[in-house]
Amino acid sequence: MRIAVLTDSETAAGYRLAGLDVRVAQPGGAAREALASLLEGEYALIVVDEALMPDPYHVMEREMRGRELPLLLPAPSLAAVVSSQGEDVEGYMRQLVKETMGYEIKL
């Protein structure tokens, strides 16, 4: 199983450098359509930019009904992280994954 990311174009480069499958979208209907197409793939985890979709489970409730995978993980965009003062970005991402998946991964 793989990991996919749905984010804005500015944040996408970092995820691509990490070797993840990345889909770029704009907020609104385009983000919902992009996420719906990602749900059809073989992904165990889909990271969704909070600026595009703050609560992806709520938006995709019908499509997620009865499915265990993929897990949908809302994450801040690069702009949101940079604008926050003094936040440990790696620690924040590690905590988000741990809360969602139940175990810690090394980033």
C-alpha cells in the first residue's frame, strides 16, 4: 500500500521530494473530485491539505462508508506551517500520523 497527498502546488514539491504520490488541487469542488479519484487507488494513507479540506472524512462520508482504508489525514499546508511561529513541523507531522495510524513513523 502507498501514501498519497492532496495539496496545493506550493506544498507539493516537498512531498514529491519525499517520494510520495501527489495530486495538486484548488479548494472546493476540484479538491473533492481529486480526493474521490485518490480513494479509488491502492492507498493506505491519503494526506489532505487542511486549506483544501479541513475535515476530509466529513466531506467524503458517503464514499468512506464501510471502508477501513485509506486513512484520511488532514495536514497543514506549507503556508500554514510557515505562518505559525516557532512550531516544530516534523514533530507536528509525526504526532498527526501517530494519532491517525496509532503508531509512530520516522520522517
